[in-house]
Amino acid sequence: MRVALSGWFWDFPETGSGQYLRHLTAALADVAPAAKFMVVTPTPSVSEAACAPNVEFVTVPGKRTNFGKVWWEQVTLPGAARRLGADVLHVPYWAPPLSIGLPTVVTIHDLIPLLLKPYRGTLPVRLYTAFVSLTASRATLILTDSEASRRDIVAYLHVSPTRVQTVYLAVDEAYSDLSGCEKSDRSILEQFGVQPGYVLYLGGFDVRKNVRGVCAAFARALQTVPDARLVIAGKLPTVDSAFMPDPRRLVQEAGIPEGRVYFVDFVPEASKPALYRQARVFIFPSLYEGFGLPPLEALACGTPVVGSRAASLPEVVREGGILVDPADIEGMATALVRLLTDDAFHAELRRRALQRATRFTWETTARETFAAYERAVKLVMA
């Protein structure tokens, strides 16, 4: 089988779409060595050498502008897939071509721009969302990251449930409870200026992430555990707004005493596992996630999660943490206190977290994705 993959985000590994494409391509090459995977990019890739022999990079020029992106997705990419003799085209983000003439698989990670009003954007963004909603309904198969997202896609894009398939994501092997990493972890923490045993939040600051809830729950937990510490990691907003509230303001409004919160700015990907492993608990009360990679990263590092019951998060966390309503500040605080003070309970949740994380592997993701390619070909030929 010859598979063409849209590589628009290949050279943007800091994005979720870029990470997904890279991990998936590497895993596909392993699980289907007889297949040929052609990553079509608008500019020459800077990281081709790291890929397997059955992965080929094909540059088909495109302009990285808004209009250039749409033209490349709708005209240039499908034309290239046909010329390359692809049996199937996979667009690993929400932007499949309207018409292509060969089986098409699209991955829709979530419907955030469609479902959440603050994320609908400007008029051009809304028009683009409406357009890709239409093109997605024409794809042979739609893959998505969770059953929660699958339900949303069926309901809001009016697609037959038989054409939407859940394929769970996974995390890099670096996110694991590795023995012998204590010394390197401590060195990384020293660079950040923090000591082990903190409550960790990492995952962005836009309004759906509910960082206000993080601060309020931590402030409540401090009443019982006054020496607790909170680490808030990630590049801080340059402008404080309703859409992107500055966590420094939220900390003040929650009444958290000075010295109890540590802000760690941008965290390199290589340093994230250490930050997770040395945390006592990871808190993630997001209002909506298509999947929720940060909680899974924490679980894989053996760190129990206090998360929300919203959207896909229960599918990811389950027995590896404590799930509460994202508006339940008291419930979150109670969970934090127990994990900070009850060593036996913490040890049990740590065991469950590690066990839960083993159910998500890139090998499984790749096998199920490749099976979807085969199914898409059969559906078109039928």
C-alpha cells in the first residue's frame, strides 16, 4: 500500500498536529514495513534523515499564508497524492480536500472552533471552519482521538457513525517512570528553581484550561497543607485577557500567599518528563479536551492526576487519578489534600497511573490507523 500523508505541520513539532504526525509516521513505518509512506510537505523538511527507509519526503511547493494553506490543502496536495500513485491520502488534521478521486482519511482531534464560542475566531477563521466542516463530511473515513470527540463529530458534522472511528493517541517513550533518572531530573529542576513534591499544572492558559480553578483549588488546599507548593509551567501570556487570563493575576485573586507558587516559563520537550516525574500530583481541570495529552504524560511518569470529568478526560485518566466536576473547587481541593498527605493512597494511585498509561502506545495507534487505511480503500472499491 502507498500512503500519502499531509506534512504541512511536519516542521512544527511544538504543535499538537506536528507531534501527532511525527509519532504516527514513525510508528506506521514500524508496523507496516511493506507499505510506502509519502510525507508531502510545502517546503523541504529539515528532519528527513530521522525517518525509516519506507518513509519518503516529497516537497510540493506551497505558500505558508492563510490563502496559500487552503490552496495547498485543496488543490496542490490532492494533485500530488494522485501523481504519486497513492492508494489513500491521510490528512492528520481537520482540513481534508473537498474532492480528490481517491480514498481519504482525515483526523479530527476535536471540534473546539465549532463548539466553544471564545475559540471561533475572526470571520475568516469562522469561514474556514465552516468549509472544513463541509469537506470533512466528504472524507471516506474520519479518525478522532476519543469517544467524546467521536460523539461531537457525529452530532455536529452530521456524519454517519459508521464513518467515524476512535483511535487513541499515545505519548513518547521519554514519558515513563524510568529508574536511574533521579539525578538528571534533579538537575533539570535546579534549572527551574523548584524542589520535588509540588503540585504541577502544565497545559496552556487559554480560558478552557480552567487555570482559575487550579488556583482556587490550590488556595483551598493550602488551608490544610500550608507548606504545599504549586508549579505553573508554560510560556506566560504577554497580554492578560478574557480569552488568555494571566495566571499571575489569578494567583493573586485566589489569595495564595507569596512564595507558594512557582512560575516556570517555556519548558523544552526534553525537560517535561522530569517536571512530571518529580511532581507529587498533576492537576488538570480542563473544561474541554479532544484527548488530553498532558494528563496521559503525567500518568506515564507515575504521577497521579486530579482532573475533570469533562469531555474526553475520563477516557484517558480513569483509575489513574481522581476526577471531579471542573466547577467543583472543594472537590479538587479535597483530592489535592489527600494526595499530598496520604502516602499509602498516593502510592496506590501511582501504581494505577503507571498501569493505565500502558494501555496507550503508538504501536497500537499506528496499527489501528493502518487498518483504517485498508478499510477506506475497501469502502471506495465496494
